[in-house]
Amino acid sequence: MTEVTVSPKYQIVIPKEIRESMGIVSGQKVQIMSYQGRIEVIPLKPIKQMRGFLKGIDTSVTRENDRI
């Protein structure tokens, strides 16, 4: 577990080994949230990177006949 210090401007630096293992790059957006007494930082993936992540999912929908 790595320890970081909060700057006077309330900023932190994500350690290099964590940035590399999570694939975080400069300028990338992250989501930050408070959860059960801790702070979680979640890297957001660009929409282009999400393309095809549902490949193979069944998208057919059975539709009921129209009612009159």
C-alpha cells in the first residue's frame, strides 16, 4: 500500500506504479467518490475504447403482438 500526501491545494499525485498498472495517462478523466469512509478514484475510459465491449450479447427482443 502506498501513502501519498495532500498538498495545501488539496491535490494528490497518483504513484507511478498505480498509474501504469491502471493505464492512467495525463489529461484522462477520473471519477472520485466517497464510499464507506474512504475515497475511491475510478479511471474513466473514453467512449472509443468502450466500442465492442458488448460483442456477442444477444440483442434480439421478443415483441408481443399489437393489441386492438
